[in-house]
Amino acid sequence: MPLRTRLLVALMRRERRAISALAPEEIETVRHWVAAARAPYTWVTGPLYSDVEVGETSFAARDGASVPVRVYRPGLPGASASVPRPSHLPCVVFFHGGGWVLGQPRAYDPLCTYLAHEAGVVVVSVDYRLAPEHRAPQAVLDAVDAVRWVTEEADRLGVVADGLGVAGDSAGGNLAAVASRVLRDEGGARVGHQALLYPGTDATMSSESVREHAHAPVLTRADMEAFLAHYRGDGPDALALTDPLLSPLHALDLSGLPPALVQTADLDPLRDEGLAYAARLREAGVPVQVTNYPGAPHGFASFPGATRVGRASRRELAEWVARHAGSGVVD
């Protein structure tokens, strides 16, 4: 890792307790932490783009629960009364990371405002229900319901209903991948493209990178086991490790899925399962763009200023989304 990444990792280790060390009552407190939207924090996380309008709403999930969402709508350079902005823009539904246990949309404001600003798309970030209060597959059901809701409410949201994008990092990448397959099979929305940032795709944790980076910075094997235990539970209804709702790598049929961008981090225990999922998509005839970022640990999309590859990875993401959304990249 470059020096600036090592420094950030050292600070994170000093200030953050591992998920395996958190008592259940402490998890809720950790979820609320968000980096301040000012320097020096934004030197690490990236800035918030002031031309992006940020709003909040919610939708009713299939069980009647209200699921909050955070909506990012880009401004258009040079827009004025004489040059009105389009009423409907392409849309990406985003799922945050955090092992299905931690995380919240506000923590992803830098990444989501960047994506809205650069790709010219509306980003809908979903505050799906988290474990251990809500076990698998609740997060998947919320993710699927969110994409269907955006499709149904496209006019009210001012987005193009057909060919929505889905995206997410880590556990959010897992949800984006699983939701794409469920919607392919069950309908209710047409996903046009997916962007999976260092996704978790194989809950068996059997890949070589899990062994190689068992004690990696940011995410360790012990962390992975703790997150998975919270998410799956241990009751008779717990999903099998190879259930496709938990491990998309083990789905029997990946054909007909939308084109995918897969980004992986070279110093990440999830690296090989992300690469394996990309390979399986390609074997199934799905167009895939895959990039493994050297010198980067897990989670690097959230701290691009502390890596050498952060700017390149965000640019790749924005270009991928813009190209497949047909919106063009806003410089």
C-alpha cells in the first residue's frame, strides 16, 4: 500500500473497533457515524458536489414497512430558464456497503454526488434494513422492492423507467448482483446495467484471497465471519452458504443478466470472488468490464483521496454508468 493508505488504515484501526468486538447494542451507534463534509475529511472521502440536489423520501416494501431512500439529482451546467433541464434523467439505484450490518446512505454522499454530477444520472440510494435486526434475505427483498418502486414511480421521481442501473460496494455490490438476477427471473423492473464494487459473491469464503488476506487492512476474515453471522443468523431458516440469494457466484444460470462493471481491490479478501463472478458472467455471455486495482484495500471507493487509484476507479465508474445510461459524462 502507498504511505497515505497505510496512514489512513492505521488511524482506522486505532479509532474503530472490529465488528466482531461490538455488542449488539453498540452496532446502532456505529451505524450513525458519518465523516464531516469539510476538510480535512473531504481530502479523503472526496467533496460533495454543490450542484447536486439531495432529497429524501421512502417507499413501502412488500411487508408494508417504510424504507427510506436518499435521492441525488444532478444540476446541468449552463441550465437556465431558456435552457430547461430535462424532466426525466437516467437513474442508478445504489446499495451501500457495511456487511449488511453497518452503513447508511448519508455516509455515501461523496460517492453518490460524484456519480450524479459526473454521469448525469439520478442516484437513488437505498437505506435497506440491516442485520442482526433483519436477517437474510430481508436486505435482498428491500433491494428488489426498491428497484421496482423506482420503476413504478419513475414519473414522480423524474427518471427514465426502462433500463435502470444498479450499483453498490461490498455488501451493496452483493445486493446489486442478487437483485439483478431476481429481477431477471421475476420481473417488475428491467435492469440495464450493473456496477459491482469489490462485491461479496461467495459466502463460503473459500477463495485463495480470503486465505492470503485473512488479516488484511479494513476487512479481515474474522470481520467477514462476524458480518455473515449477523446477516444469516443460526436458526433453521438461515440461508445456506451457497444459496444464490446470499452467494450470487453459486447461481446456476447467469445468462441474460445486464452488462456489468466489476471493480476489485488487490489487497482485499473479497478480490478473488469478485474476479470469479466476473469470469462466470463472461462465460454466460454477459458483457463484463473488470478492473483489479493494485495497492488498494477493501472499501477504497469510500476513501479515494487516501489511495493512488481512487480517482481512476471513480472515473471508470462514472464513465461506465454514463455510457450505459446514454447520458454522457458531465465534465
